[in-house]
Amino acid sequence: MDLGLREKRVLVTGSTAGIGLATARALAAEGASVTINGRTQTRVDSAVAALKAEFPDIAISGIAADLSCGAGCDALITTLPDIDVLVNNLGIFEVSPFEQISDADWLRFFEVNVLSGVRLSRHYVQNMRSRNWGRIVFVSSESALQIPAEMIHYGMTKTAQLAVARGLAETLAGTGVTVNSVLPGPTASEGVGAMVAEMAASRGVDAASIEQAFFATARPSSILQRFSTPDEVAAMITYICSEQASATTGAALRVDGGVVRAIA
């Protein structure tokens, strides 16, 4: 299937590893011109070099910018003023008891996970609307629907992304611009891999044992009973960015391995 993405200009935030990098790779494979984003030039350069080696005929570039603040978003927009597809993938998470989450942490999570996407969408949607074509995707989480007790501040930001995406989609009614959220379940991203490895080392067991215990206790409703791969999540994101997904907008699309026990 031709997804109609050839030469579309795409920005994927937080894309030097994990779901973001997998998404950038999948979009490049469809012929899109992809811009990688990360906080450090070293990480961005490494990701760009890897994708260029894999897709030598595709336009791939990178912008190092810290999108956790308005100044970082403005710097990125100045360098890349116009795009066709925006994937708001940037996000942070951490396990923390509710009583220990400070005001600063609540604000930090909101700034990174929510406002980064708000700021970029607010800018890029203007030309998308003028051209009557565009795609905006918020990479949320199953934690938006089932708030994890061990990281309530993270869950709050993921729910907020759903609200922003749906509201923005409503403002674009009747246009060729779509806005959707994708909700991955537990995924073997770089951050999750590091956390699992640390837990395994501290307990003197292997990573597979930690994964098995996680799904037995923390996510027992999972039908998949394993971590999804970044590529599995990226496949959904890529489709939603495509010409073929023109009738899907305002949706929250789960790639959660069946963790959420709901039909709708």
C-alpha cells in the first residue's frame, strides 16, 4: 500500500531513540523527508547518520533543541518554520510516590509532555490549515486511561494530551488536517530498557524475569504479556500520518497490547 507520504515534510520530536526513532525510520521508508529532534547535538547527529546510512536517497536532517521550554520550541520553529506532518513524541516518565511529587515535578512533566506539543502544534497547524492538508499526532499512553498509581503525574499529562488532540481536531472540522492520539502500552523503549536492566541488576535476576513479573503484577490485564516493540507502535503512527488515514481524526488509537479492558 502506498501511504502517500513521499516527500512530505515530517518532524518527529524526541526521536533519537525508542518509539521516536522507530517512527522516523518508518516514515523515511515511505519516502518522507524526516527531521530528527533531540536535546543534544551528539544524539541527534548519531540518529541522523544511522537513518542516512539506511536511506541514502531520503532527505533526513536533525535539530538539537530542548523542547521542555518555550525558548527551545521557538528555536526549533525558527530553524524549521513549516512542515506537513508533526509527531509529538517527546515525553518523560519516572516512578514516584504521590506524596513525593513536588510542585516543580508536576510542572516539569506538564511542560515537557503537554506544552511541547501544544506550542509546536499551535505554530504548524496554521499552514496546514491554509494548505488544507496536514497530520498532527500526539503520542500518549494507555496510562492516559488507566492512571498508574506509581506515576500519577505522568498519567495526568497523558490524559491531557488526549484532551488537547481531540479539541484541536474539533477546531479543524471540515478540513484536510487530522489530529489523533496514539496510546502505546508498555513498550521496550530506551528508558524502559534501562529501568528494567537496573531492576534486574539490583535483584540479581535477568531482564526476562523482570518483564514477566511486571506483567504478572503491574499490568496483569495485558493480553500481549510482553513489552511491545518501538517498531510495532511506529507502524500505527506511520499509518495515521498517511494519506490513507484521511477519515481518522479526533481519535485515541490504542497500541497497548490489550492492557485497557474496554471495547471502545
